[in-house]
Amino acid sequence: MQAEEKRTKQVDLTSLEPAVRVKQLANYGTLVEVDQNVPPRRYYRSGLEMVRMANVYLAEGSLENAYILYMKFMTLFLEKIRKHPEYASVPAQVKAVNQAKLKEVMPKAEKLKQKLLDQYAKEHALYKENEEKRRIAEEERRKQEIEDAKLAERLQADEDKKDANTTPHLLHADQWAVSPSAPAVSGVRYPDDFAAEPPRAPPQHYQPAPPLIPPSRPHSENISDVMPSLYGAHRLRTVVVPAAVLGKFLRLAADNTARNIETCGILAGILERDQLKVTHVVVPKQSGTPDSCSTNNEEDIFHYQDQHNLITLGWIHTHPTQTAFLSSVDLHTQCSYQLMMPEAIAIVCAPKYNETGYFALTPDYGMQFIANCRQTGFHPHPNDPPLFHNVAHIRVDDTAPIEMVDLRR
């Protein structure tokens, strides 16, 4: 029932004025918030990836997605990031790079807005033309229905009149009774002569034909009813993970694993035809313990990814002494990735137990709970409802290549 109601609420976008449609896109693009627990440097890093993805969308002809990402980038760095309590700590050179990117994005977004307006104007004109055809067809159908109903009434009246005129007049008993001795009288009709008439076909009743053009779906003024289903907000894109990642990463982490020390790496890749593909694992300089791992010199990661136009798609790490799961610290780390990229995943390798997990925070509960948690270090979290789950939006590819980049050397 709820799914049916949701479908009923969906909007035929072409029925909206072009300016209204673009405004809805822009509004959706402003739905971005800054989490004070996420370092501002990570937002700046994510912003560059956001623009990179928007450029790919634009090149592939996915104009709405490109426009939304451009709007998110501008909203984030023209307005929202300044409210971060650590905004002042962002280095001047990082802000300078961001300002240069804003100067590049703003005219792109304005040009794209006009292109969308032109496209929507054509779609709206076609919609109005089809609506006029539908209206005319509906009027013709109703006229035909009325005419057929009148014709059916006339035919019925004619049939009734004919029945009244052809009903035989029966003689009274004393008029047709004859003495047995009397000779037969010519022209006298006996009861057996009045055989029942054959059954008549019932009058034909008109059955209206279905409309030539189905009525359009009802409109909705609520943007939450429109945007998620139309622009993919609720749909996670597939993350393609090369099967070779596991073996290569475990070999690279073997020395640490032998000493019961965790190893971590960044899953990086590209957006191609609406799929996110892991193409690189970047292993940064780091320090680890048997149950934790932290990265150092993150600028090295950013620099490498910038050089190779790579997007951050999640992270991978080992549990040398434990099973595959997300610890309380892991949950907070994963939250920071998912805030930037909803599809971001965490791969946990537990070689001692021969386990591998592909995890993410649950979108309906885990993300909100961890984002609101202010505790640091290892601390207890409730287990019910679950905070993380095995992801379903990945595809392990046995033939996809993977490049391991070890920045520790």
C-alpha cells in the first residue's frame, strides 16, 4: 500500500514549468550540511572529488546530476563550510585552491542551468501538446459515448414499439369455442395456432472504450516526494571491486599482520557510466596497533589522487587478531567516508579467521546515530538495531585490474 501511495505521489516532471524544475534541482543541491566532527580539510578534499564527479556526469550527458553536484559544491564552500568551528585552521593554500575551483564551477553551473531550461522548455511544450491531444480525445470519447447512448435508447424504443404493434389479439373463449358437431369454420384460430415467438436478442448496450491517452499522474508540491526518486538520491550506485584487491592487499600488509598490527588503505577509483569502480588502493604512511590504525601525511594521498583524477570510494583495513566487523572506532571512520560519499564502503580482512567483510553504516539508523555520537576512542555502542550491515551495492569483478600504491616507501 505504501509503495503504491509513493508511486501515486511521483510527479510527471514535464508538466512543471521549466523554471520550477530547475529550482527544484537547485533546492536539492542545497541539501548539504557540515558535520563538526568531520575535519574541514576532509570537506575541502571531498569538494574536489565532487567537482570531478560532476564533470564526468556532464560529459556523459547526465545534466541533472551534474547540476546538483555543482550546486552542492557552491553551497558547501560559499556558505556552509564557514560555520565549521575549525574553519580558521584550514591552510591558506587549501582555501586558495578551493576558490580557484569555485571560479571554474560558477560559470559552468550557470551555463548548465540555461541548457536545462532550454531542454525543459521543449519537454514542457511537448507535454502541453500531448495534454491538448488527450483533452480533445477525451471530449470526442464523451461525445461518442453520449451519441451511442442516445442511439441505444432509440433502438430500444423502436423495439418496444414494434413489440406492442405485433402482439396477437387472443379471442375470448366464447368466440373460439366450437361445437364438436359443427363443421370447421374457416379462419377460426385455435390456441395451438399461437406458437411462442422465437426469443429476441437483448438490446445492445454501449460499453465505453478506454481513453486514447491515459490521464497524467497527480502533481505533488512536496520536493521530498519528487527529488529522491527522480534524481537518484535514494539509489546507491554500484561499486565495482576487483577480486584481486584482497590478495594483493593482504600480501602488502603481511609484515604488519605477522606482528599483529593493523594496516589500512584508501579505496580510490573513478565514476564511469553511473558505476563507481575501484581502480587503486592507496596505502598511506600510517601507524598501527593490534586493534587500530591511523593515517599520517594525508596530503600525500590527496596529491596522488589529484594527479590521477581518483575519487575516494571507501577504505580497507586488516584485523590481524579479530574477526571481520566494524569496531566503535571503525564506525566513526566509516561515517566520515559515507557523509562524503553515500556509496563508500569499508572492507575488513581478517586473515586469522579467513573472513572478509564489505560493510557500511545502515542508512536509516547507523549513520544518524554515529554522526551524533560525540565519544572518541573505543567506546560501547548499542547493537540493536544494527549500526552497520553487509552492503548489497557492490559487485566483485574477477577480471578488473587493481593498482596498489604504497606511499609508505
